[in-house]
Amino acid sequence: MTHRPTALRRTTRAALTLAVSGSFLFAGTAAATAAGSLDLGSLGSSGFGSSAPSAVETPRLASVDNFRDVAGPGYTNALGLRLNTGVFYRANAITPTDADLATLGSLRLSAVYDLRTDEEVAQKADRLPQGPEYVRIPILSGDLAAGVAKLKTPDDARRFMQDMNRSFVTDPAARAGFAKLLTELANTSGPQAYHCTAGKDRTGWTSALLLSIAGVSQKTVMDDYLLTNEYTAASMEQSYQGIAATQGQAVADVYRPLLGVDAGYLQAGLDELKTRYGTVDNYLRTGLGLSQTTIGKLALKLLG
């Protein structure tokens, strides 16, 4: 670590911006279930659901601490059908140690989708095993650094996160990015992974949409979203302590809500989705422009 205060402040500011931008994506899936949008029951009963699908154990990666399977440790939908593991993985920035890189290689990923901006990638480029195609689909909107600089209280930070989640519904560029990602996930064979910086909002929003398509409960969608706080507890505390050491505890307390997730963040996006689109199905088809074929392919992968 450098001992130059200016460099420390600059590094901390960059890290904070990345942590916030890593939370730029979560507003659709629970809304789908909450609004009863997709006819997920009929999807699950159309001959491609199974009560005993293939099970792939997901490794815990110390150096990519928010890496996990979208299907969870055994998520089931409303019909009791267990989601397939080993199909879609979610993550934070993929910067693994040699040991974790080897573990990633064993998963035989066909593609990795990076949802980060150019600035984020420049700060922390992915390190991938041989094999998967690396695809950039930047999803972000607005000047996050400028927004963060205006925060004065923890409540300001929480409102900031809620507004970001609403933007997943209201921002045309963000919707276009999610549409491209979901289309790629539907049409590319083999196990695939997607991630942003912190793996919690852009990534969380995508995961919520996929879980909604599979027909899981609203509670499961929210529980999965909140797992970020469990998986990344150590790194969040390290970030908090780093901010406190360089900018003071008062500033760290203001920024702390940006480092993790809160049910209110996701709910703000879901409420916006319901207001504008009524159901997740309508958001997927009208807001994102996905065809029913694309949505069906995703359901098949998760439940087939």
C-alpha cells in the first residue's frame, strides 16, 4: 500500500465508485413473481421441468467471493421443480488466484459476460481460464462519481441506491444491455457466467429476472439478492475500514450503505417495474423487447 495521502484518497474514491457501480443492476425478477407476471406455472408444466435435474456443486472462490450459481443451493419453483445447477453463474469481478483460476477452468464455461464500464475494467481487468469467450456488455447510466460526491448522510446513500435500481427499469440504455445479455444467455450453449464489479446489482437484476422466468417465489428472489451480504461480508468490512482509515469514520458511515445490498434497494426497482410495466413478463417483452422464444429458451435451460 502507498503511504501518500493523495494517492490513497484517489484509490479509495476509485474503489468506492467501482463498488457503487457494481450495484447498478437489480430491479426486475422479484417483481415478476410479486406481480404474478409470467405464466411461470405453465412454463414449468410444459414438459421441460424436472423434479430431479442434474446437480453441479458450485465451488466457493476465495478471490471471487460473490461467485455463485443462479440456481442456488437447490432453488425450486412454484411447482416444486428444482432448477438446474451448472447452467448460469453470477459473480463479482473475476480476478482469481491461480488456484481459483484452475477451479473456474474445471467448470468449462463457454462464455463470460462482463457488464462493467470501460473505467471499471481498466481498474480491475478479468483473468479467465482458457476456453470461455469474453463478451463485454457495458451496463451503466449517469455519473456515479458525481452522485457519490453529493452524499451527506447514510440515508442519502440508501436513496441513491434505490434510484439506481429504478433506473434499471427507466433507462433505455440499461434495458438494451439487459436485453442483449439475456438474448446471449438464451442462444449460447454450455455453462455461462455474467458479472459486474461487486456482483450485486447489475448482476443481481439479471439473476432476479432469470429466477422469475424459472418461476421461483418472491421470497427466494429476495433471499438470493441478499446473499451478497453473506458472501462478501469480509470484503465489505475491508472496504469500510479502508474508507475509514483514509477519509474518516464519519465518511465511511455515509458510504457504508453503498457497499452491500438492502431489500429496499431491490424493492424500489420492483415497484418501478410494476408501475411502468405491470408484470415482469411485460417488462421482458415490452421493456426489453425479448421474444417469447427467447424467454422460453431461458426457462428450458433453467428447468429442462
